[in-house]
Amino acid sequence: MSAINRWRSFSFILGLCCIKLICRVVDLGITMTYARASNEDTLRQLILLRQVVEYEWIGLTEDEVLLRLNVYIEVQAPRLIVLKKDSENHSIYFESYRFNFLMGDL
């Protein structure tokens, strides 16, 4: 194989690698754009859900909220859902959400 043919082969392989790298970068850019949009949408939905829960459940006592959450957990029987009541801080932990309650005279 002559030197020119080796350079042609090397250049061809290098060109294929560059094309592959460009395709990979474009693919990752598109993937990141969709992932970012999905995260923003999820955050917007969580904020909306939080506002609905605050509006609907405002004024309920700690026991009433705990009862509603227990009823929900019973409906979701096959899934393991963590529910914990913290009497010292007057809070209820439902998975990663925390419900805080004001105690005393308002």
C-alpha cells in the first residue's frame, strides 16, 4: 500500500469519526432540550398541585389531613408510600412532601 493510499484511508476513517461525533453532539443537544422541557413542565405541575392542595385543605386540622392521606394510601395498596407524623414539629411527611401546621393562638 502506497503512502497516498494510507493517507486516503486514514482521512476517510477520520472523516467518518468526525461525522459520528457531530451526529452524537446534535443528538445530545436534542435530548437535553427535551429533558429540560420535561423538567420545567413537571415543576409547573408540582407547583400547581401544591397550590390546589393548599387551597382545598387550608383550615383542616392535622388529624383531618392525616386521615385524608391514609385514605389515599389505602387506595394505592400495591405501592409503598411513606407517611410519618412528627408531633414535635407539628408536621406530616408524605413521601418527599411536608405538611406543616401552625399551633397555638393565631
